[in-house]
Amino acid sequence: MDIIFIQCFARRFLARVEASQKRSSVLQIQQAVRMWLSRRRLETLRKDRAAMERMETAAVVLQRLVRRVVATKRFQQIQLEHRVTQEASATMIQSCWRRFTSELKYQITLMDIVLVQSYARRFLAKLESSRRINATVKLQCAARKGEAMRRIRARKAVKAEL
């Protein structure tokens, strides 16, 4: 009877050690995967930011040049057709400048809105990913609990037979 009792304790101890090792391995794997995913996300964010800044800079330069050419041509045409006075020319330049600055402000605001929307979508995707990971962990926990309960019942049945 003492041998069976010792074997029971030995099996229980070995099962606990094995479960502890498996849990440790799973946690290490999860940690490595999460670290890899976060590094990949960070690299993507950095690339996206740099690309967005380059695009914004290029767009602003092009817009500035095009608007300058258009404003210059418009000014020259108006001056030739109507032989406007200096005062009327100054008024026209001021008007074009105000329109240019308001369009520039509009473009900057639009880019800011797009950027905020991008960050919001990214945040929502991150939340969804966290929810899925939490659900997976809960499922794993329930599966382990079920497995442990099955083993306990099996041991009790073996003890009952003896």
C-alpha cells in the first residue's frame, strides 16, 4: 500500500513538473511572438511616417510651384488686358495670396484629418487584436482545466479500482 501511495505522489510530482515546463515553454513562445509582432508594427509605423512626410513635402512643393506659375500667368494676363493700375494690381496679388494661403491651410487640415483617421483605425485594429489574443488565452486556460479535470477523474477511478 505504501508503494502505491509513493507512486501516486511521484506521478503527481512528475505531472506538475511537466505541466510547469509546458506552461513555461508556451509563455516563452508567446513572448517571442508578441515581441516580433510589436517590432514589425513599429517598423511599419516608422516607414509609414517617413513616407507620409516625404509625400507631404513633395505635394506642398508642387502645389506651391503650380500656384506660383498660375498666379504669375493670371497676373500678367490681367495686367496686359486691362492695363490695371498699381493699386488694382496690389489688390489682385493680395487676393491671390489670401486664396493661396486659405487653400494651403485647407490642404494641411485635410492631411491632418487623414492622419488622425489612420491612427484611429490603427488603434481600433490593435484593440481587436488584443481582444482576440485574450480570447485565445481564455480558451487555452479552459482546455487546460478540462484536461486537468479529466486526469483527476482518471486517477480517482484508478484509486477506486484498487
